[in-house]
Amino acid sequence: MVKNLPEIKLTGLTKKISKNNILENVSFEIKGYGITGYLGPNGAGKTTTLKILTNLIRPDSGQALINGIDSRDYKKTLRYVSALVDVPEPYPDMTVKEFLSFIGGLRGVKKDILDSRINSLKKELSLEDLNRKCGELSKGNKQRVVIAAVLLPDTDIILLDEPTSGLDPAESHDIKELLKKLKKRKLILLSSHLMDEVKELCNYLILIDKGKIIATGPIKQIIKKFGKGRGEKGLESAYLNIVGRNHG
């Protein structure tokens, strides 16, 4: 039996807060494996989009689908999607293993494979002593634990909001190397401000500003089309040209 490819589809997504349009008629579709970069200035609507996809907030109109299922039906969509949004911290009084076991239980990871998953992620993410309290960890190591919690259920779709925020270069390198492996068998939507990170990891880009989608396409196509006129060609100049044009 052929496995269906993972898919995210947004149609006419609109969200207002205090009469301000946070998202305005946002539509895009991602299907298949790889990493899609979701780029835009602070306040552009990236995190709001991810929160709608995980049912943390609900749109005023439009629809967000995870593998064809409305994101508001979170009991079903949780089988397919995991997310890192707003960089939460692990519970400080729990050990790393207690926290990961707790999250694994909430996400329905079977007990007979939970320990194996935790040990595998410990190695892949270079987690510290599993018996150490989360509150004693550095910011970077807390971030690693949170990312491990996101990856525990082994879902087909992963949503990441600034996953390397607060990490030193060596820690960021480990996370990026893991994401390179995961992109071969996962659909990953990655929100990031780091252009080097996006260039290294992403196959496709979606640019959003002022709550509206302003450009989409393969990363090489975006750079070729927009990456001129600001010195060196590249994603940075393409981004500035697109966002600058939208603000002009």
C-alpha cells in the first residue's frame, strides 16, 4: 500500500486581533517531504499561522488543513503534526527523562517504544544527563530538550518556529544536521530569521508580510528573480527587495 504524502493546505485564512488584520486571506499548499521556509519580519503573521495549524488559536475565516483534516479537529490532526511554537521551556522540576516521558504519554507514544525513542533522541540531539532537572539546564540545552519532545511522536509533519533561537553555533549545527536527515522523510515548515540557516536547509520559500503572502517558490527561483540590486546576489538581497517593495 502506497503511503499518502504529508500535506498542509491553507485557504483564505484570516485572523483579526483588536480589528487589526494579523492574517489576511492567506492561502498556500505544501505537499511532500522537505523543508519549506516561512519568512517575514516580526509581526508578519508567521507564528499566528503556526498557532492556527496547531489549534492554539482559531481563524476568523478560512481553513487550515493537515493531511486533509481541519486543524480545529485537533484530536485527529495530532496524529500527524508536532510543533515548536513560541519556544516553550520544559518543566523545571522534572528531570529530562521525566519531561520527555510525560510529553510522550500525552502524545500517545506507546510505552514499549518510548524509552527507545528517548535514547535515540538523546544521541541525535546530544542531550545532557537524562536524570538532570530541566531547571538546571542552560538555555541551549533546554531548547534541545524541547525539540526532542517535538520529535518524540515521530509525526509526518513538523512545524518549527525559530528552532535554533538561543543556541550557540555548535548547538545550532547539531540541530541543522538532524533537520537535514529528517527532511528526507518529513514535511517541515520552518519559520526563521536566519538567512544562512534558510539557505542551508530549505527547498521552498513562502514569504509573508503584514499578514499577506507576498512571494512563494523554490529558493533558487526566489534568489534568481529577486536577488539583485543590493550588492551581492543572494537570499538576503531577495528578501530585502521583496519585503522592501511591500513596505514602499
